[in-house]
Amino acid sequence: MTHSARSAAAEAGDHPVVEKGARLGYAANGVLHLVLGWLALQLALGSSSGDADQSGALAQLGSTAIGSVLLWLIVVGFVLLALWQLSEVAVRDSAGDRVKAGAKAVVYAVLAVTAFRSVQGSGSGSSGDEQTTSLTATLMEQPFGRVLVGLVGLGIIAVGVYHVVKGWKKKFLEDLQRHPGTWGERAGRAGYVAKGIALAVVGGLFGWAAVTHDPEEAQGLDGALQTILEAPFGQVLLVLVALGLAAYGVYSFFRARYGKV
């Protein structure tokens, strides 16, 4: 990339609208994870009324009195956060940092689209787990499909392990301009570990789908939480994961305020 292009990307990333939008995006992520934590807790207590995943959380928000306003704020926040991550792709020096920023941009863009569909009431009507199964079936139809699904599973497990390590070693503090205080640190640590565990279970389900050649074994977040619930002492474990997801939501508000953008 030319020097002028990098300069233009850096200038775009430093624009006040993009910067404030990125902070709004982190706050939106906080709201999303608080609702995810609540849905996971309901699942653990046997009173679940919806899918405990991002789609279910957005649907839950949309059902509130100010749901449409919240969803529009989430759409805008995730769009601007995705744009900021794209600018980071251009200005980062290492290939690893560029790949990580690009992956985050894709994730936030997908969340923005999902939130927009919730605003419009035009969701696909299928759950996150059903969409995951459909995607897995499509992958398995390709040459070396089971290998592809297995690699996806390994990739998700790697991301989960990364989150656990980042939380346990408190490396998330490097993303902030200043220390968020004791409660912010505790929320971040618990949140990253819990989210990492959930992602690792999702990756494991993809791996099992590859081994058994059964696309229905691949599940999203809701399926992963169901798997945790069915494990020994599953209810206790799921309550802890639910609290951890909520803690990640709390930390996201600290990141919205103190994050490096």
C-alpha cells in the first residue's frame, strides 16, 4: 500500500465521527453481551424463551419499548466500528495485526446487518444454529468438505483459547488508554475467559461435525450453551458462563470509554 493511501486511511480512522462511532460500537457490544448473559442465565435456570445467541439477543432488545431506537444505535455503532477496523487494516504494520483487524471488521459488519434485519423485521426466520448447520452442510458438499469444516472448528477453538489467555493474563488492558479500575479489570478478565470457553465449545462442535460427517452436529452459540448445560454440573457451569458473558458486556462499556481508537 502506498504512503498516501496509508495516510488517507489513518486520517479516516482518526476522524471524530469514526472515533466516536467506534466507541458507540463498543457500547453496543456491551448491550448485546448483557442480553446474551441474561438469555444464557434463563437457559441455565430452565426458563429460556429464545435463542441464546446474537440473533436472539437482538430479538429480545427489539421487543422492548425502546427496542427500535436501541437497535438503530447498535446498527450505527457496529457499522462505524467495522469502518474503524478497516482503517486499522491499512495502517497496521504486521500481517497478523492486519488479519485480526480485518476479521473484526467482518464480524462487526455481520452484526450490523443482523441488527438491521431485526430493525426491519426481515430476519431469515431461522435460528443461529439452523444457519450454522446450513453453512456446515454447504461446506461439506465441497471437495475436502470435512477437512474444511474441521479447519473452521480448529480456527474457532484457537480464537476461544486466545480469549481465555487474553483474559487470564489481563492482556485486554493493552487495548485501553488507561486502567479501567478494579471492577473494569475484573469484568474484563471474567468476560474474556467466559467468552473464550463458549467459543471453544462452538469450535469443538464443528470438529465433531467433521468427524461424524453430520452437519447438524455443528452449532452456534446457543448450541454451545446447550452443550455446556448437558455436561456434568452443567447448570452451575452455564450460570458461570452467563455471568461471564454479562461481565464481558460490562467491560465493553469500559472499553467504550477508555479504549484506544
